[in-house]
Amino acid sequence: MDSKCALLAACVTACSILGATAPALAGAELSVTVTGSTGAPVAGAVVVAEPAQSKPHPRPGLKAVMDQRDLQYVPDVLIVQTGTEVEFPNSDNVRHQVYSFSPAKTFHLSLYSGHEHAAVIFDRKGLVTLGCNIHDSMVGYIYVTDSPWYGRTGTDGSLQLHDLAPGDYTVRLWHPLLNEAGPDLQTSLRVDEGSTGTAEFRLHRPLRPDPRSLGADKKWADY
């Protein structure tokens, strides 16, 4: 091997070693807490961390399920990333007629039971409110976001988001029983590589009473 070939081989080997040992960027963490007007933790709040730049593309093949059991949507709030296919099985022994007039997704599933309808693709971000033409007490929500970093607070009012890309974020808060609006329902922050950011929300007004009658129209013999 001549000297030029030997030098080239050495450079290739060195570059391969450097490429193999280069550390991957460590994802950031985000800790979110939500408390009510009295200081008590708020469970079930939707939290979304939206990156200011380089929004990640949705992963292909995303699927989710919004079931119907005991004349209720289960879960009552479903969070999905844009492009997700959502199935609406009817697990009740009465038929349902699912619909939405929301700008983010308008659709209608004619009266059915079981798994008669194909999945619905939610291709635009925003809040989708679900109803049933047969049971007025049935109300559900699908929160559609472009971001892959989202979740709902637990009984302690907290949520941990993992593996965020370092950078600037807008953290948004939503709850189906919110009784207020405005800039206090979002905050901006920066998370650095390998660090843990924090966001705290304190509501000014009590949550509204849940308007759902939780199956008060269970007239099984009528259907």
C-alpha cells in the first residue's frame, strides 16, 4: 500500500470512529403542574408543548380509539397528533349516532352498533366536540395537535413530558370544564439539552360543574 492509500485509509478509520462515538443529543424533560383557584390540584387538564421551530412531522400510521360505553365517550377527552386515525367502536347494547360540527373536523357516523364505520382521520389541529344524536348527555372531546409532546394531568395535578427536543416552546393548557380564557392558559419557556423545564398554571376561577348527566337518559327499552 503506497503512502497516499495508507493516509486515506487512516482518515476513513478515524472519521468512522469519531462518527460512532459522537454522543446523541440528550432529550429535555418538562414538568407541569396545574392547580385550581383554591390551590387544589386539577386532574384531567390537557397540556401541550408546542415547539417554536422545526415542528416534527407526524409519525405515519398513528391510530387511537374513542369507545362508547355506558352512554359515555371513553375516554371523555382524547389527545391525538395531526393525521391520527381514530376508531369509534360502540360497545353499548344500544345504537349511537356520532357527530361533530367542529371546524377542526366535521363528520357524521350514521346510527350503528359494534364496528360498522371506518376510522376517521383527524388531519387538522384544533378542538373537536363530539355528540350523539340519540343520547344528548353524551359529550366527548378530541384535542388534535401538531406536537408529539402532550398529555393530561393526573390526580395530583401534574404531568411529566419526556424527550423534548431542546429549544423554545409554548405550553398550552385546556380543560373541558374551564371557566376562563386568556393568556394565562399558556406560557413560553426554553428547555436545554438534558435539562428539566417547569411550567406552573394556577386557575383564577373554579371549574364549571360537569354538565353531563352521566347516563340519565338510559331508557334501554326505547332503543
